[in-house]
Amino acid sequence: MTTNQVTIRIDSNWLNDHLYEDEKQYLVFDKDVLRVITVFDELGMVEYNWKPQSSSSACLDQMYTWEIKDLFYSMVDGYCDTINKMNINLNVEICMLTLESAEVGAEHDFACEFDNLSLDTDMTWTLDNHQVIGEGDFDWRDLTLISDIFKHLFNVTVTVQNDNNEVIWEGYNTKRKKVWIHKHKRINWKYGEASTTFRPDIFSRILSCMPKKKSYGSNIKISILQSKLLLLEAKETNGDVIIGYLTPFSEEIGGNVIDTEVPVIN
């Protein structure tokens, strides 16, 4: 059964932990699931999913996307330590979203309306091709070390090979000359040879939004898809998988890469 209105009961701290006011973010109402999607300069994205423990049998007739506004950020951040649960109510018929407390008998109570919403129904937020041609498991600390180093380069190419578990990262300056190379090993890997080139600053911003477990180990998987997209996957403490995508470097927005013989690693 479809409806024009849906209410999502959500943990306040979970919501606040996945909001980044300095980035462009969207709330995506997809049936009974709320998706928080962060978009990085239209070149990368990270997706968080919240599925309520209990939900109504009625759902929206299609997917609706709303770009999060400054007032929404301040409401969630201001109340999350005082009010544990919030309701997000979307009424598509009158284009209104209401954020309100969801605790009965709490010391503080609030409600905030966002009207005249611009709701997008064209964004699908899905990929047509998920075929993986190369992948590896890493610890986030190793990736952070590398991304902190290469984030100011013009672009970076990552390469994985069939016959070993090594990963090669090569960085280029604005003149498209290779000026940096780094080699290390994957914790786990599968057969497959692949490479892709990407914007290193976007990679660093995506990585900063991924879960960071205390124990060292295989906590982030990086895959290179047939389309050359870079896919990052990491699990939160509750087992939910966080997914990030990074589009390949485009000649239309950056120009050709000049591959040189130096520097090298023996």
C-alpha cells in the first residue's frame, strides 16, 4: 500500500554522527529506509542507511530526495545530546518535512517544520554495473597515511596485480608528470588485475567519512569496478555496510596523464 506521508523514527546520535555541514548532503526516502547521502563535488559519494526497527506496511510511491539545509543540521546537532530519538516526517502532498522529538515524557520537546520542499524524484542513487575487476582489504590507518600524503597531488592512479598482493599508488602533478609512487600490501586480496585514476582530495574526504574500528585488520575493502569507479566498503559497529564511490579521473575535467619512468620503487 502506498501513501503520501511517511515517518522515520531515528536515533539522534546516529543521525548527527553522519551529518557533515561542510559537505553537500541529501536525505533519501526509499520505501521504509532512510538514506543519508554525502556528495563530494559531484565526483564521489558516501551512503548511510537507517532502517527503523518497526515500520508501517504503507510506503511512499517512489523515492524522494531532499537536500539537507543549514537549519536541519543545527536542529539535530543542538538536540542530539538531550533527545535520544527523533521523528522525521515527510509529507509529499504538501511538500513539508517535520523534524521532532520522539520521546514521550522527556524533559525537552521540540518540532521544526521545513516547508516548500524541492523534492527530487529523478535521482536513483544506483549503479548499473557493479562488476569488480580488482579488489583488496585494508586497515583504515594505512589508507589514511597514504591519503594524507597524496591529497595535494593533481591525480593518483592505483593499481593491483594478479601475481601478488601489492598495491601501487602513483601521483601526478598539475603538469601531468608522475612525481610520487608508493607501494604496500593488501591484507586480503583476490585474483584480478586493474587500475584506475582519481582525484586524491575527493578520496581523502570520502575516507574521512568511513567507520574507523579500534582494532587493526581488514576493515575497509577497496574495489575497482569495470567502469573504473573506485568502490569503498566498511562496516559500522552494528554490522551495517557503509559504501563510498569515487568516479575515475576524466580528461574533460583534468587532461591527459603523462606516465614517466621516474620515480620508481625497486
